[in-house]
Amino acid sequence: MEVYWQGLMEALRLLLSGDRTVLEIIYRTLQVSGTATLISVLIGLPLGTVLALSSFPGRKMVVSLINLGMGLPPVVVGLWVWLTLSRYGPLGFLGLLYTPTAMVIAQAIIASPIVTGFTIAAIQSLNPKIRLQILALGASRLQLLWLLLREARLGLLAAVIAGFGGVISEVGASIMVGGNLKGSTMVLTTATVLEVNKGNYEIATAFSIILLTLAFGITAFLTTAQQRGR
């Protein structure tokens, strides 16, 4: 218990003192995970909507692949992205390896299937009669789509929350493609791992508390918006 208490005190000290290194790590965490979540939403919501509302040969296979992707091990994603962006990889000429951009790519790949899968489930959970009622009232295709998305908004916000939760807590892929470089690619999860490896358990606990507080604050905000939509 003493380690937890000391970690809490250290977290408060770092935040209240305005430690520049810690603030940079927090900002980079928000920047990387926020950008990855946004990309996954821009990919996942439209793709999930199309898959939920359309019917075509091979659709079940595509949905099965999406569901498989929801459980992709981060280290596997990190390895694939590393191989792709490494010097001898197909995109090695871009020089993105060990940069925040590489971390965003890896996290977006992790979160996109999650957002897509939740979107499919949210839209498919709607009563099928709603679509017929909307069309019977003379709605256009765009109006139909908008009203269906509005009806499924609670599930869609759950998709965003799940996607964000999947990337804010991710560590394996971030270390592999980011390198955990101080002042460049270090985020709260990778900083915690580094301090544990160095035996600085108080600082590691402090980073973990800051991370949990940050994740809770953003998730609480999204949850409030979701429940208000009821």
C-alpha cells in the first residue's frame, strides 16, 4: 500500500509543479491517441454503416474479418507496421519509423476494427421496421441514413469510447514502432513500462495514476454525452 500512496503523492507533485517532461508526455499521449481515435472513427463509422445496411456476396466473410480484427494483438500490429515502415519495408522510404506518426498508424489499425464492429452492432440492433416507416414517410436515402444514425447514436458513441479505450491503454505496438524515445515518442504507457524496468516503482505508479485519471476524464465526458442522448 505504501507504493500506491507514494505513487499518488508523486503524481500530484508532478502535476502541481508543472513538470515539463510529464506535461509533454501527457500532451503526446493525447495527441497520438486522439488522432488515432479520430482516424478510426472516420474509417469505422462509414464502413460499419455500409456493412450493416448492405447485402453483397462475401459480406459475412468481411464482417468475420472485422470481428477478428477487434481482438488483434497489439504486438502483432506493431510488428506488421514495423516491417512495413522499416528501412527495407515497402514504405521505408517515408522515414516514419520511430516517430509519433508511426504510433498513430499502429493505434489507428488497432482501433478501426473496434469502431467498425461496434457500429455494425449498433445499427443492426435497430428495429428493421424503422427503415420501412421512414421510407413510407417519403424520406430520401440521405434522410434515411441520417435518421438511422441518429437512432443508433448511443451505440455509435459506445463505438468511439471503445476505440479510444483500445488505444489509450495500448503499449506493445507503441514501443515497437515508436521506440519509446524521450522527448519524441514517449507516452504515458511506454513511460510507465520504462520506469518499471528501471526499478522506479513510485514514478511508474505516478504515471499509471495520471494515465488512469486522463482516461477516466475523457471516457466520462464521452459517457455523459452518450447518456444525455437517451
